[in-house]
Amino acid sequence: MSKERIYVFDAFHPDAIARLQSHPKFEIILPSNPIHQTHPWYHHAHGVLVRADTRLTAEEFARTKDTKLLRAVVKQGVGVDNIDLNAARTAGVAVYNHPGINSEAVAEMCLALTLSLTRMVTFLDRKTRRGDRDARNDFVGISLYRKTVGIIGMGNIGKLTAKKWVGACEANILAYHPVAPADIWDGDGIVHKRAQSLEELLRESDVVTLHLPLTESTRGMIGTKELDMMKGSAVLVNTSRGGIVEEKALLQALKEKKIWGAVLDAMEIEPAHPDTHAEWLELDNVIITPHVGATTEDMHSLSGSTAAQTLLNVLDGTGEFPGRRIV
């Protein structure tokens, strides 16, 4: 009997690949394997393991019906905006993700990037490397000690981000979520105030940090109107998903210094590059990173291996599924 095939897209940690290859029942098709071109996944895969770089489209899912082999797609991490979920549902393909597994790493990155901006760490590093001896006298940052941090999105990452801000800076936490229960953080020991509206949070916060999935309701959530509500000394942080912030509006606000600065680990086109983001990269009041909030050696191993185990268990019909089925 021939082995079932698992197609792997994108770069996974060696621990994840080793986990897959340890199972004798499956043939593992790695991204470098030319079979990807000669035997496309939508006709030959029983399972697919994917990160954020590869898009699985409605047209591809429709073609899985030709062979009806594909049973499951498993996504490392939580975001699934690169997978056409409606098409997967129509094709009868289960989709799993892993909410919460990357939360600590993303929250840590949020804090690190924000402080790097407000204390001008990257800017001063560039000045030092260029031999500017007067940089420390000409440029000063701002302190976030006991300032108000506004957290939009009260899920796992938002919760852990709040804890880190309180622990590091004794921050005052103002949180907003349009549909979360009023007591969602009550058992977590986080002293916070619940904003009654997005406008309230934007007007009162010194740091506005986004921790939301990209959906129809969150796309373009922060635009010109919202940026105008923010303090001139405020910082906007997006370590969630590109598309939540209207980038043209933010670019203009940064150029005009309507807000103090921004941190972007997520953009609509990733990674940022001089060919596509030249205007952004000329600014000193923004830090841009290539969507690596969850990427640490430890987390890359853990999240990849967990995703691999979810797919193996689903296809094998054994064990518990570490991931959550969303389709």
C-alpha cells in the first residue's frame, strides 16, 4: 500500500520536519522537492502543513475535488488569512490552527520594539555606526514609565502584552474589545480599565498596540480619522496583521508628525523592501520588521513541531489534536 503524502510549504524548523519524517505511514514532500511542480498538492496531498508565506486559494481547493484525497490543512500559529476558509469548507477539507502557542513571543516582541522606538535604540545605533559623536546630545527619546498603554484585542496575545507592560513599566492598561465578555481578564490578575469605545482608547493612550486577527470588521480599523484622535506624543504598534492599519494614512501621519512614531511588524506587503517601501524607510520615527514577532528559536521549534503533530494525529486518527479545528 502506498504511503499517504504530506506536502510541506514554507520553511519549518528541523524539529518539525524530523517529527513528520519519524512517522512511517507518510511520505513527506518538502518545499525543495520537485514533486511540488509535477504533482501539485491539490491533486496528490492527503495533508498540507503551511505557515504564513504560502496562500491556498479557492481555485486550488476547488481542484482538490478531482481526486478527493486532501483531508486536512494545518497552519503553524494562529493567523489563517492566507487560507481561503470558505473554499476549504466547500471542498470538505478540515483546517486547523494553533491559537495561543506564539503569544509569549509576540508579546515580548511588542514590548521590545516599542521601547526600541521610544528610546531611539535603532536610530542611535545607526548614528553610532556612522561615527556621529554628538548623537547622544542631539537626540532623546521618551519614557513609557507609568504611561497608558491601550491594548486593542483582549485575547491571549493582548493579555500577555498587558502583563509585560505592567511588569516592565508599571503601565496603566486601557483595553478595548468590541465583543469580549466584561470579565474576560478578571481571573488573570491584570489591573486594567475597559474602554467603552475605540475612540476613548485612542484619545487616552500613550501607546496603542493592536492584537487582532485580520477580518472584514478589522480591515482598515485604524485610518486617518483614528490617527487624528491619537495624542501627538503617542506610538502606534502593529504586531498582528497587515491591513488592520490603513498604511497610506499612517505614512502621511508619520511624515506630518501627527503621532510620535509607529512600530510595524506586520504590513500589507511583506517583507518591506526599498523597492516597495522607500518612503517608509526614509523615516526615523518608524521601526519596521518582517513579521517575526513569533520567531524565536524556541518558539519556531515548538510551534512547528506542534503543528506537525496535529497533522499527523488528524491523518492517523490517533491521539489528541494540539491544534484547534476552525473548518
